[in-house]
Amino acid sequence: MNIPERFNDHSLGVRVVKFPNTQDENIVKQILNFSDHVQLPKKMVAKWFSRNKQTGTFNTDLIAERGLYNANKKDIIIANNTIRNEALLADAGEKLISHTFLVLCDYSYNREYSTSSNREATEESTYSKKIDVNNAQSVDAYHGHIYQKDNRLSSFELTCTSYLFRLRWNDSVAAVFYQDYYCDSMDQAKAQAFQQDKSTFQIEYVGSCLDKETEINPDGIYTNQQLIKKTCVRLCDKNLTTLQRAHPEFRIKAPLVSTSPLKAYIGMKEGINHLSRFEVLLPIFQKDGTYSYRRVGIIRPIPGKIWDNRFMADEKEQNLDATYFEQLSGGELAPGLLIREID
């Protein structure tokens, strides 16, 4: 499963972890203990600052890259009218560090299911099969035995609990990092101190959600592996949307790409429906280098013009390339302004 395209990929290599007892009600504590044991928050910080494992040195290339990428047209205009120019935009990348999130998805499913075979012209037989979707070799081997279209799953049901954590990065943590550990040339003492630090960098629990997804396989058009992946990705997207609605700090702000007509590149994958409402935000640059946002309007999606951008939705014929909106209040809007869903 790919990282959703509206997030920066900050993954650290390991994508699957297993705990001794996932039925334990205190699963959050297990995750935090695991995080402490492998020093996950420190690895998040190390990736932000492109740490060289051999020398222990850091650089700000990734921070600068994401700061520039995160800039909108208004940011660029402001930067071009200052002495520092693009350096101002690069510094904006550091403000993204505190918006580093960890999402763990705990999937559960029934490993026994039935498939129908029509190889007998006069009789339909049903077979009970077992599959472990965590084992790619098992899935591939199984495909070798049920290559025929009529042996494919007719549906797949999955339950997922998603746990959301946030990297704790504030002024005090940043001060320790820059003063005690950051170096752009080899410094044995600082490198060793960073390695031995097991308490400064932490993640904090934000919240969780649970949902279920059932995907149908009409006429057996998907292989079992395709059907399982489709279910997993769509359920993960659904849970991310739920977490964003429950926790504003995790919400994604999307830009208006056009105002005539009003449209944005978000859709059903983000949980948009005809009841959704969005505020239109104008970013205002502050003297201290931070931003505030002022609401300049409210918009809603037009029924029948909501883009189906869910995973594997391209098999459906649709003439939409974005979601189209109509304005409910506010003044004149401009492309590049940000929109954010409101309750």
C-alpha cells in the first residue's frame, strides 16, 4: 500500500509490526512501549535532518525541500519581496516537523471463506479456502491453484482500527536538539550523545477509530490479491478521513485549483458528500514567521459533481477530474486559497 498522495512519505523502512497480544485493551501502551524500545521518535527526527549514520552529521536539505514544496503562491510573493527570498520558504519546512504523524492500522479478517466453481456444467460446488493476507508467498501460491475466474472471491470483508500518534516537537525539544546534537561536520561527542538519548524525543497518542469495509467482486473481475488490496486501501483512507474530522491538527488543507468553476482535487476518498461544508482560508504571514488563517468564505460540493478518487475507482466511467463546489458565503475567491472541511 502506497502512502496517500496528500501526505509526505516519512516512512522509516519497516511497514509491518506484530505485537504479542493485539486483543489487549491497552494496545496504545504496547505501541508506545514499542516506540520507546526502537527509539522511533528519534528516528523520525533523524530522517527530517538527513542524519548520516556513519558520521553522525545532519543537514537541512529535506526540511528545505519540503518547505519549498509546501509553499503556495502567496508564500512565494511574500518571499520575493524580502531580502531572504527562498531562504524564508526553506525555513517554513521546520514548522512541518511538529506535524509529523504516525498511523498504525490494526487489521482483522476472517481467514476462511468460500469460492464458487462452475467447472461442472450442471452443478455449482462451493469450496472452503484459507489464506493469510500477511503472507505474499501464500497469496501467490494460492493464485496458482485458483487461476480460473470462477474460483475468485465474490467479496472480502475487513475490519480496521487505526491509531494516531504525533511527534512531540516544541521549542524545548528543538533547543536540546540544536544545542546538544546538531552538527554539520563530524563531532564525536554530539554523535554519541544523540545515540544515547532515550528520553528527549517522544510521540504522543492523539486518538483512534474503528471501521469496516466490504468490497464486492462483480463477475470475478478482480484477482483475490487485487480485491484484498482494494479493501485494505479504501478502509485505510476511510479511517484517515475519520481521524482528520475528529482531530483538526491532522486535517489536510487543499488548495482551490480554479474559481471559475470552483474546484479542488479532493473527493470521495476524503469522505466528501453532498452534506460536506468547507471554509475557504486566506493564509496571513506573521512577523514571527508563523501563519494564521482567516476565513473568507464557505463552499459546498455540488451534488452529482463529487469526484470518485478512491483507490481502483478508475474502472467506473466518470467525467470528473475534481470535485466542483458552489459558494455559500464570503467575497471573491481566488485560486490557491486553502479549503478545510468544517463540522
